[in-house]
Amino acid sequence: MEVNKIKQYFLNKNLIEIDEDEIRNLEIKPTLAFTDGENKIFVKIIPLEAISNRSQFIKFMMETSALREQCNMIYIVIPSLIATIIDSEILKEMGIGLIISTGEKIREVLPAKKYKPKIILEANLIEQIEQISSRLERIESYIHRLESQINQIAKRIGEAKPIKPITIEKPVEAKIEIPGLPSYMQNNPWLQILKGRGEREIAK
Amino acid sequence: MSEEYKRKYTFAEDYGTSYYKYGPITLGETPEIIENRGYFPDTTSIMYQIMAVPSDVIVGKEIPLYLEATEDLSTRLIYPMRNGVIARDDEKAWRVVYELTKYGLKQFKPAEPEFKGFYVVASLSSIAPKYMYEKLFEIHKRIDEEEGLVKAVTIIPQPLAVAIAHKVPTCIVLESGHGNTQICPISRYPIRAAIIALNRGGSDANTLTSEILKDAGYGDLAREEALVTMIKENIGLIPRNLNEAIREAKENPEKYRAKFKVPNTRITIDLEAESWTRFLIGEYVFNPNHELFQSYFRRGMPKPKDVKIGDIYFRGMIDFGEAIIEAAERCPVELQPYLYQHILLSGGNFQWKAPEEFKPTAIDSVTKIKILLKEKGIENVNVEITEEPKYSVWRGCIVYGYAVPEKYEWKWERMEGWLKIRE
């Protein structure tokens, strides 16, 4: 079967082909992959060997079944030659779409059912999530302990005598009291003012 | 030289109109005081030959021992700072300043071998022109060359020293002495552009007292200035309102009778029916514009004139309230309320008694200033009279010398800092 014709069929349905990089993590890969912007649509074309070999056919169907969980819709493409031996009811039940290719024509005989795909996570991502979960557990446990302590403090405050309101006193200017100096020098703000005379000039 | 050295050897000099107050920081609360005058004895007289007078100019407490006949005292007894300003070419006056300064510094020359000269803070009237600063620096240089007594010197205006001694960084200082009155706004520095000088001081109240004494039949006593000053201080009263005070005094002549016995003499002054004139003396100091004073001017009493001495224009007849407002209004608007919060009255011309029995007709200087300002729309002011007015300038100079860094050098453009006489 010509892959290009099948690709063109889906492109004509205003679908966009998904870049290979986006599906590189998949263990089993579809023959073609498309998207309509929201959904992933996988296409699995039956290989020639699977038509003549029962084991290969079973393998093909199992792979298709496994792929179904990784996308929103999946189609299998078979040649018209074996169309008669496929029980479309099973495919319908499984939600797998069926496309028959006659060489010249391509016909969608069974539309695929829309699924919510399972998210595939990389191993290190899973590890990170596990670490975050572990931390979250510790934080929750810490918050519980804090809540318990706050409740205890609130209880004690309730039992305590009322505290006088805090009043902010007017700041008192720093007083310079140097023992032995005459009265007119004690607490004289000019001492600081005059000490600062020419500060910048002297620093230079 | 270290800050510690400077603090140990700070020396202050206040060239007041009547007294020279001087001494080192070690004197503590009060300085030495001598009259700010010098006596030039007649070198041709027999007395001079016999008594071996030590110098051609005598200053200090020994002056009375050398005084001769009174008729030429006015030319021989020189009060150099009578008006706060000495003319550039007044050699006699500068000679007296030199002798007084040397006399004061020599009196306190320390015996310690570490002594390398005083850090001298001198104080002049705020209206002293620049050449007076130059002359005073020259005098200190000369004294150091002769006696090794001056390491560095600086000069500050008297109102700044008053503000420092009274611990107020933002204020208006009224310094009223014998010959004139200076009104100087201060905000950490003296605001030189806002200084108002009045050609009116204690001597003008003396002149009026003299006229009152003449009218009362004491013409012979009216010529003795020291006696007139004493009488003025003892009978003069400041009226709350001059018209009302005169009416009150005339209605109660016995209560307000001005009678004064000069201590240690047989002289008694009694103004009798003219005792109401005692209120004129106080009023004249603060405001000479009342119509009653016109009769004295017409009869020859000198009217305080607007004069120009050096670069300074002295106002004659402006009242103290108006002068304070004029000085304040030369300062930035946002500063003016803070200036009115502290008006400091300093100098002998504000030392007036307000005996309890004459209140509320007679008042003190603080109340009078408040009334004058209120009449012109300035209320809620804080007026204070300086404590120990005789010493406040000297004290301010001591604080200045103690605090200003030794490395802060004199610059003419800012008129501040230490002028190093020697390293």
C-alpha cells in the first residue's frame, strides 16, 4: 500500500502530520501520526507479512491496541483483499477506525472513536514527581505541627491576663553627656553639627 | 596636632562693646572679664615719669590706678568696640585690641612643655566688616610671633556664639549692646544676607534718661554716663502700652514714683510728678516712634539716624518687632516658622526689671517683643531671654572651638574654619 496516498488522504481532511520527534518516546510507533490541533490521530498500516502470517497479524493488532492508549483516535489501514475476513464489530467495540485501501481508492468504512490518551512520562520525570510528592508530604506534616502549636499558643493567650496596649513613645534625641564638661556643653546639639563641619573637605 | 590637643587648649575671646570676656576651656562655666578699654596715659606728665608706667597703653584691672584728671579722659580712655565696628585706620582702637588680646592670652599661658599655642575662637559683632577679621588675624599672628601663644585662630559672629551657648540650631538672635543691635537669623550657620543692624542700643536709652534727669532738675548728674546707666537700670520700665501706662502712672503718682538712692553716696534721685517718664525709657529701647519722643528730638536730643559704617547700613528708628520680621522675611519662606519658634534676646539692653507691683502695666523684654510681633500679625512665637547674657558669647566660642575639627581650615568665602598660625 502506498503510504503517501494514505498520508494525502488524512492531509485532505485538514489534519497536520505530527513531527517524528514528538513521538520518539513511544515504544511502539504508528505508521503515520496526525493532529487537528487538539487531538492526536494515529494510523497503523498493516504490513504485507501480517496478511499472510497469522502471528504477524495478531502482533499487528496487539500493537494497534497498545497504541490506542497513546492517542485520541487510531485507524488501521488494510487492503480490500482481507477486508472480508475482519470482524468490524470487534474493531467498533474497541473504537478502532478502519480504512480500506483498494490501491486506487481509500475508504473509511469505520470511524475511530475518540479516547483520552494516557500520558507517557519519562523515567526521570516520574522520579522528580516522586521527590516532589515526598516533599509535599513533609510540608503537610510540618503545617499540621504548626497548626497544633498555634492552637496551643492561642489557648494560652486566652488564659493569660490582658496585656497593656503597646504605645510607641516619641523618639528621644540622642543626648551627649560627657562627664566633666561644663553645663552649656551637655546635651548641646551644636556639638554634633560643628563636628560635621568640613567633613567632605577633610575626607578629600 | 591632634583633636585632643585642640580640645585641651581651646581659648575663647568675646570682644563685647563694654567688656572683654576671655579665657581657656579649663575655666569651665565663667570667663575672665575686664572692661573692653585701654588707657593712653599722658607720657609727658609728671605722674607718668614718677610712677614708671609699664606701657604707653594700659589695659586690664590696673587701669584705675593710672587714671589722671577727668577732663581729657574721653580722648585717652578708648573703648574700641563701642559701636561694634572699628574703623580700619583707627590706630588707637586697634592698639587697644592688640593689648587686650595679648593681656588675656599671657594670663593663661600654660606651663606644660607640650603646649604649642592655643586654638583661639574670637567673636566679633555680626556686622563687623571683613577688614576687622583681617586685622584680628594679624594681631593674633603678631602675638604668636612675640609670645608663642597662638597655634590657630578663627572668628565667629557673636549671635552664632549665643545660639550655640543656648543649644538652639535654628533661631533669630537679637544682640543688643551699648551702641547697636544686631538681628541675625541662624540655621546651623549665620544667614549673613538676612542680618539687620540697628543704630540703637543701650546708649540711646542713656541719652533719653539724661534728658529726663535734666528736666527733673538733675542736670549736673546727667553728664556722668556711669551714673545715668545706673539710674536707667533702676527706674526704667517697659510699658505694655505706653499711652495706658502713662495714664495709669499719672493717676497713681505715689505707686509709680521713681525714687532712687545711688549706693554709697548721698545722692537721691526723685522724679516726683514726672515719674511717668520712667515708662518712656523702656519704650524707647524697643520702639522710638511714639509722638512723645518728638518733643525730645525737637529740644536737641539726638535721634537714632540711619547710618552707613563700612559696608553696613544701620537703621535708626525701626522698632524691634518690625526689624525681626524684616530679618526673617529675608530667609526662605519654609524656614521662617522655625525661626519664629526661637527668638533669643541677648545683651545688656534686654535686662529690664518688671517688678510684681507694676504688673501688668510694666512688662519684661520677652513680653514686649511678643506684643510688637503680635501687632504685626506674628503670633505664637517663642521668645527667650538668654541666661547669663554676659557669658553666652564666650561659652558659644568654647563649644565652637571644642567641636569644629582641627583640620577644617579657614576659607574667606565661607568665613569659617581654623586659620593656622603655625604647624
